[in-house]
Amino acid sequence: MKHKNKNRKFEVDDVKVSRETVEVIMGKKGTEEINQDWNPVIKAIDDPDELPFLLADIYELEATDELRMALIRAQVNAQLRMKEDIDYYKRQLFAAKTIELLLYKRLRLKSVRERRKKNNNK
């Protein structure tokens, strides 16, 4: 099921993505600029069902601090908007976390549940 976002405006490699996703990933409201290197990440965050098909392209990306911050922004945005469309934002959160784990081998942000589990295993 595709998330219905009336605000679709950007085109990334012939795929339309929402302005909201681009703004969150790029970290700037009203941005018209897209980091072309991040196209697979933008597409995966905007349409999490495409993530399995984008993993190889994402794996080739350089793991920069700026990209990690973009992934953290996507996770925070998904958590904040979860009540708007729980299915979509849960999948978006999963995509952002999966990409972060793929590129950085661990998550910068962890849920309370994940921290408790880690502390209980010590």
C-alpha cells in the first residue's frame, strides 16, 4: 500500500517523491535541492516497500555524518508522525533504521525498549 501524500512534487530518477521526505532528508524546509548521491535513500524512505530493491545501491553509498543525520531525521519524523498513518510511518522508520544499520553497523538512536533489553543482558 502506498502512502497517500498530496504534496508529491519532486522527481528523483524518474520517480516522484514527496516534498516532505526531501525536506526531512535534506534537513531544510522548502528546499529545492537534492543530494543526488542520496537518491536511493530518498526513494527508500519515501516508499519503504522499495527498500529491498535499493539495498545494493544504498550499500555503495559513503557513510558520512551528513547522511547519518538525514537518517536520524527520518527516524524522528516517522516517530513524531506515527499517529497520522501508523502503517506507513512504521515502515518508514524500519527503512531508516535498516539503512543506518547497513551503513553504520549500529543505531545512533535507540528506543527505551532497546536500551532496557541491552541493560538487562549485561
